[in-house]
Amino acid sequence: MTENNITAILIDIEDNKMKAVSQLRILRFCRGLSQDDVSRLSGVDPALVSRVERGVRISLRARAAIAGALGLSVAQLFPETTEEEEGDDE
């Protein structure tokens, strides 16, 4: 199974909170990245990476940085993000 297949499967999970938490952790694992690696690549504090993996909601700016560092859109990695939020500048 390729990383793209894993991403597609995770996007289909029903529970949005579980989807966001699981997807970040699993994608990180698939790419052999630590939380510190994601932090360094995204410029986001390591504590925020840990928080989002535990299901704590973080700012749109931080979500965008993490998603971008993994080559994904915010909507792909954090499907609970609303269109209204995407229009906000946090």
C-alpha cells in the first residue's frame, strides 16, 4: 500500500476528530518523521504538533503550516476546517 492509498483511506473515515488525529500521526509515521521533524519542517512549535495529534484544535495558520509541510491542503489533513475558517486570517 502506498502513502497515497493510505491518505485516500484516511480521508474516508467518518469521525472528523479521529480523522485529523489519525491522519497526521499515520502520515508522520509513514514518512518516518518525528513530531520534532514536522515541527521543524512547518515552523510550528513542537507542542502544537503534539496537541493536534491528541485532538486539540489549533489555529488555522498552524494547521496550514503543518499541512503544507506534509504536501497536503488544510482540508485534506484537517477535514473539520470550515470554509468560513479558511476565509479568516488568524
